[in-house]
Amino acid sequence: MSPARRAYEKRRSSEAAVADALISLPTGVLDDILARAGLRDAVRTSALSRAWRRRWEALPSIDLICLDDNKEELWAVDGILLRYPGRIRRFDAYLDRDLESLYAGRVTDWIIALYRRGLEAFNLISVGGYIDLPSAVFSRGSLTMLRLCGCAIPFLPAGFEGFPKLKNLAFLNVRFQEDGEYQLEEIIATSPSLEELTLWDVEIAGDFKEWAIQAPNLRHLSIRTPDDLGWNPGELPSLRSAEIEICDSFGDRDFGKFLTRFANITELKIYTHHPPSNGANILDTLSCTFGELKSLKLYTQFCELSSILSTFCLLRSSPNLERLKIVIDDGADQKYEASREFQNAQWTDGMCANLQFVQITGIHWLSNELTFIELVLSNARLLRTLCVSHGEKCSMSNEAAVNKLLKYTRASSRAEVIYEGKAKKD
């Protein structure tokens, strides 16, 4: 035997001895070691020695994570489901365009097998198209998380009883069939433990009909859709943060009245950069005060009168606001001249009285934008930091604009103006 071969055999023998020593550890300790190693490495321990060959199969439960950086795990799903008899707590799968054609037809079988193994969290992401799902995806009442992306949503199964333990529900780039809004309403209403709800790029066949979101324990709501889905916030007593996109097609509904349901939240992200289709979408006054609101993020611009009025209305209605972030739409041209006199007339006593941090991203150095910054600096007495970054199109040189900012009067002696250069993608 060559020296190299002898060294290899000696090393293998040493590794086997260490492995055999490990296998003698208490069962609970071994389970913890394998669980911490992750499923892929746990399965690889089968090669250590005969004693380890099937040890991973004795784990009481596993998480099956098959995201884009672990594609070999997706290839091994069928084998794992065939060999592993225990509980599978979580299943995450990412199907890119190449993998979708290979595995889309296996999803139904996976769902049935996973649900039989006591699955608690199901996360399926498809980026190649809409994967057809079976109604069985709604048959596991003990789910705590359900996230579907790039899927065609089926009708609810007969005898659907809801998700009493569900805490996180997300539909991202999905397509519902006709009357899908009522299906959404039923799923949410029969999930009394729901804490986080996300609806992004949801399509519903046919004309929308109004429906309500009823969720007594919901804490975070995020809705970003290109079309008005007809949803209305119902009783949401636990809601603390919300993200809402105002669409061009919000129609004739009174958005001011709509927002009154969010009066008790502490964090709000809202899109107001779309020009309204009619006057109903302009926030001029609100019948409620956001007395608990501490953090406000606006996706907006200062080129349209509607967006300017909406911005001031939200600030007037948030007397305890501490953090304000404004992300400016990069494609807007200034169509309305909002002079200092006009903007100053929108300012009221107590407005921004508790404001401490302001960040404005993607500024164009337009006169309306600079006037707004000047008003904030000259009125916010507790302001500590104002951070500004510019977008692609600028109406003046960055140096000239920054010099202008530095000359503005500051109501707060501690206010610091920071120029951050070009804005990064949000």
C-alpha cells in the first residue's frame, strides 16, 4: 500500500472513530447536533459510518428549506419524503424558470405528503409563471404560516374550516378566480390568530366587489396591488403598522374615510405618488388624528398638487410623529408651483412638533422640494437629523443645492443636515 493510501485509510479510520464516539451521545444531544447542522449536512452524516447511515431519519422533526442557494435540496425532496417518517415543520421551496418546468407537476404530491407530516409553515415561491395549486393547499388547519408567490389560487375545498393557528398569511403575485375577494375574506375571517397579512400584486378575475378584512389580532397589514381589490379595513383593534399603496384606480371611494380605520397605528407606509383619477383621492382633511403614529414613510413627489396636499394633510394629522421618510418618485416633472407662501399656509401650529429624524430619498432639487425642506428646518424644534440623497434627474448641481440647504434657518440648535449623495434603490 502506498504512503498516500495508508495516510488516507488512517484519516478515514480516525474520522470513523470520532463518529462512533459521537453516536454514543444521548439521543437528545444528537438530535440537537443534527438539527443545528441543517438538513443537507444531517443527511450527509450517512457517509460517516454504518451506525450513522440512517441516524438523520430518527430526528423527531425537520425543516425542509429549498431556496435558490440550496437547489440540490429541491432535487432531493422526493427522496426525503420517501425515507423520512417524522414530522416536517416547515417547507420552503423556490422554483425559478428552469426548475418550474421540472417540478410544477410535483407540487400537489408534495402538499399532500407534507400535510400528512404535520406541516406548520408552507412557503412556495415561483418566478416562472402561475403554478396551479390543488384545493388541498387550504386543508391543513394547523398551519401557522402560509406564503404563496406566483400561484394560481384554487377555490376553497368543501367543508373548509379555516386556519385557527395561522399567524402569517401572504399572497404575492397570485391570481384568484372570479369572486376571489370573498374567498380572501373567508380565509382571513377564519384565521382568528392572524398577526401579519401581506397582499402584493394580487389579481382577481372579474369586476371587484367590496369586502372587509376582519382580523382581531392582526398587527401588520401590507397591501400593494395595481388595481383596487375592493377591500375595506374592518375591526382591526390590534393593528400597529400598515403599508398601503394608493392606486390610480382607487375610483370614487373616499380615501380619507378609508384611512380612519388606521387611526391607532404606530407605523405607516403609504404611497401617494399616483395622480388621482378624481378629487376623491386627494387628502385635504382627515376626520381622524393619528395620535399613536411615530413613524411615517411616504412614497410621493412634490410635482402634483394632490401629492403635496396629501403630504401636508398626513403630517397635520400626526401630532406625535418622530420619524419621517420620504421616497420621491424618480419619473415626475414639476407641474405645479407650490410657493413658500402656499406651503406655509398648509403648516399649522403643533405640526411636526415631535419630529426628530427626516430622510428624503431621490430628491430632484426642485423648488417645491427645497421649499418643503426649508419649512421643516425652520419649524421642527426637536429635529436632530435631516438626511438627503438625490435621484437620477436634478434641476441644479448637487453642490449648489447643498449650499442652499446649509443656509436655511433651523428651529432646532441640534439639527444636522447630512447629504448622502445619490439615492440607493429602496
